[in-house]
Amino acid sequence: MDIRFVLFNGSPRKWGNTELCLQRVARGLSARDVATEIDPLSEFRIAPGRACQACRGRGRCVQDDDLNAMARPRGLGPCRGG
């Protein structure tokens, strides 16, 4: 089983402390043959959740933002509503 980590950078500052810390974590994981990817959330358009539960049974958020396009290829779905 291949292990893969997606590291989410919640800071809007490119090359800031959060980015540097995530890069350090990624290097440590890479040294152990763990694939990593750093995603800067500031580059995505993601609306706050509305707790509408409309995603239940659909496996995706009903809001038209970047969350669905970002999550599915990374194996982060399906949405369970909550």
C-alpha cells in the first residue's frame, strides 16, 4: 500500500513560515519513501460550509467552488456531510 500525504498550507503568505515548515515535513516524509504534495489553500476558491447536508448521498459538495475539483483527484472524498 502506497502512503501519500497532502499537506495543506492555510497561510496566504508564499514562502512564509508555514510553507517552510510544510516543506520540512515533506522532506522528512520523502526520506521515508512517502509521497507528499503541498497545496496552498489561498490559491483555491473554497466557500465556507453551510451545514446544508445537501452533499449526503451525492458524494460531493453542492456549492460551486474549487473544493470538489481539488478533493476528488487527491482521494479526499466523498463528502459525508457534517
